[in-house]
Amino acid sequence: MLFHVTMTHTEDNCPNYHRERMPEVLEAFENLEALGKELNVKLHYFTWCGPDHVAFVLLEADTLSAVSRYVFSIPIPQDIQVVPVEHLHDTVAMVKAMMEQA
């Protein structure tokens, strides 16, 4: 399954303003690839908008718990929204199948 993740933190929780937290955050970012292999989570993209303190991530995983472990490995207090999504071609195939059944 695909999961779109939006992570938002406040200025108060931003590691950029708390440089003492940055080494731990950088280590977590550097470990995401290995953690993804361990949890069978494939990272499709991880984008960051620093000025808004928000990140957008697309993950592929078999379980929500694997996604949760992956995301919560990042030591930044933040609001996290996880939404299951699918490729457009899968949606089109589903609609065509429904139309054939009708």
C-alpha cells in the first residue's frame, strides 16, 4: 500500500532553532534507508518545506505499523497525518471494473 504522510512541527520544536537537537535528527535521517529495509518500507519521496516547518513523504509498506515506526523514528515532536493513497491507474482500473459490473 501507498501512504502519503504530512509532518508538521512548530517553530518551538524545530531542530533548526535548537541546534543541540540537530545531531540526533540528522542521525535519524541518515538511518532512514536502513530502517526502511528493516521494516520493508520503500521511500518514494521525502520533501521538506523549511519555512513552513512541513514535510511530505510518500511511503510504500505492507502495514500502517511499519509506516508509524518509520515516521516516529524522526525525533521531532510533530503533528503527523497518514493517508492511504493509490496510483491513478489503479483508480481507473477500479472504475472500469465497476462500470462493467453495472
